[in-house]
Amino acid sequence: MSLPLPQTVLRGTARVDAVAWLTLYVALLLFIPSRLIVGPLGSAGAPSMLFGLGSLLLWGFLFLTAVRRVDLGPQPIRIALGFFLFCIGVSYVLAMSRPMSPDEVSPADVALIALASWTGTLLLTHDGIHERSRLDTLIWRFAVCGGLIAALGLLQLVTRQLWVDQLSIPGLSSAPPYGLTTRGGYPRPAGTSIHPIEYGVVLTMMLPLVLHVGFHHTHRRALIRWLPAAAVCAIIPLTSSRSAYLGALIALVICMFGWSNSRRLRVAAIGVAGLLAAFMIAPRFVDSIIGLFAGADEDPSIASRTDSFSLAFEFIAQNPLFGRGLGTFLPKYRIFDNQYLLLLVTVGIVGTLAFLAVGITAVITMLRLRRRLQDEGTRDLTTSLVASICAGFACLFMFDAFAFPMSMGTLFFVLGLAGALRRIQHTESFPAVLKGA
């Protein structure tokens, strides 16, 4: 299917490849424990957050001024993101114009800084990759990093130690000491994340992409390309996290819609074999997983989430459209463990719908792109990105994700990958124009 020729071509400008920069961002995001921060900056002082702010400045300099190369027309994900940021700005102005508790002002500013960092990651990923081969390189590096933090989780399980709590980096301070938590008598790995829930959610967002690498990066040796997928698939069942299980289920179901029948059967057979092996090796652990869902009505964490609705609706009724301001609902008031509920309170109905629109726009963009493609590898990548995005957005029901830099950094990075794939495929639809530019 042919695409309309772009109306504007800016000639004589060089393209800047951001893959190396984004690789460093991914390494900072996943390898440096989230509890290590630049002390005076508080929760916005994680190295990955600061690097994300640098990404925003770099994107602003490179892609709003000197090096815009081709105008490919409206970019849906960028437009949706812009509307969400506009809603956040309105909410912030309204919040600051009302009487506010002094201890809410700083968290509101920190929340804006965090959002600016994630925005920079999305925009630079969206606009800083110009060739499909470079996008594949970045996805491969992302998968390798995912495999490494999955391997760390396995090490934590075997040794029953976090290990990362012993890490010290000059210039960074750590939150209060913490250790390996347990559930049902079994340790819960956290990798480098703040909490096992965040660790599980990050892994579920990575799951479709590490599977894509295993199936389609066939220029690499089979053992090498399947190692990340093997590590991620091994650790997710061991996280003892409802969020991880539900996210992985959503991701796999979506991926299966895009797979051939033979691949579905192979994956299903491996899954069944894994379940049977788990029953034989650790039947009590399997029972504990079943209990997470069968006994959910007696779980204090579930009760805390459901009991929060009445309080949340009281706050929503006070400022229904744009909320009380992002970051102003402090943990001392209540911990909702539901990011959408928290968004309704802090940025209102309009802001929450705008945030959902970013994910929905990315999913629709990928599905529309998939219908136009013939290459099986690229079609699978669109499906994998849809699965990753849907898993990430679905898991936000289970915890207050904006307080966890690794989960949101990963989600915005994946949204940027979706935008980059759309740009690259549209660019390759009129190569003659690009050669003359």
C-alpha cells in the first residue's frame, strides 16, 4: 500500500543516530538499583531519570531545530503524548492556584520532573532511530539487558540474597536498608527494582520483545538469541506476583494472535511441560501461586485496594476534570496501589483519559501498520510491541507505577519503540525522496 508523499523535506541536514545514547539509558535504567539516587533530588534523582532529562534536551535541540530531515506528516503517538502533557500542565496550574498544603508543592514539582524525563525517553526513541537495522540493534540490546536482570533474579532466589543492597556508587545515596521479601514462605526476587511488583511488571513488558528476538533475530546463533527469553520466561513464574502473572498472560495471548499455528502449538507444549515440571519439583510453590488468586478475597493487599475506592471517589468529586495535581496526593493520605485510581484523583478524568489515549494510540498505530506489512519479522515486531504496551498499561491497575522509575521508564521506552517503527516504515515507503534530501 503506497503512502502519500510528505509535503516538506528539509535538505542538507545530517541525521543523528540515538541508539548508543538510548542503550546507555537502558543500562542505567535496568542495572543501577532504583534505590540509588542523587540525594538532594529525592525520587527524581535516579541516574536514569537524570539521563531521561538529558534525552529531552537532546531531542529538543536536534529534532526541533537543526536536524529535522523529513516531515512525515502527523505522528499519532507524539500528538497523544502532547495532549496528555497539556492536561498535566492545566492540572498543575489549577493546583497551584488553589490553597495547597506546603508539603504537597515539592512532590508536585518532582512529579513533573519525572514525567519530563519519561517524555524525553519516548521522544528521543521515537525520533532518534532512522533505520530498521538500528532499531533491531536497540531491541537486541534491550533484550540482553532484560535477560541479565532476569538472571539476577534467579541468583537472588538461589542464594536468598538481594546482592544489589550491597552496591555502593560514589555520588549516589541509598534509601533505608532493605532485604529480600517473601510470600508463602518463598523469596520474591526484585532484581534492581524498588519492589518485586515493579520487577515483575518490567519483565512482563520485556517478555514479548525477548520472544521476538528469539524467533526472528536468526542472524545470531540460536543459543545466544534465546538466552534472554529463557531467563525471562524462567523468572516470571517465580516472582510470586499477581501483576507479573496477569501481565504475562495478556502479553502471551496477544502474541499468539500473531503467531502461526505451529508456533502456538510449540509454545503451548513448552508451557505445559514447564507446568508439569513445576508440579513435580515444587508442588507447594504451585499451590502458593494458585492461592494468590483463589484466596484473593482474604488477601490484605487486595482488601486495601478495594477499600480505597470510596476514599478516592470523595477526592475525585472535588476536582473531577483535572484533579488536585499530579504528585499532590501523598502516601500519608492513602496508598491506592492502583495508578489509574491515583490518576483520577490527581489529574482528573480528562488527564486519565489522555494518558490512556497514549497507549491506545500506540496500539492502534501498530495494528494499522501491521495490516500494511508483508515482512513476517516486522509484522511480529508490531504484535510484540502491542503485547508489551497492553501488558504495561494493564499492570498499572495493580500498583502506583508513577512512583517506580524503572516500570515507567520501560513503558515510555517501549512506546517510543512503537513510534520509531512507524516512522521507519513510513520513511522506507518513499526512499527516492530520502536519497535526494
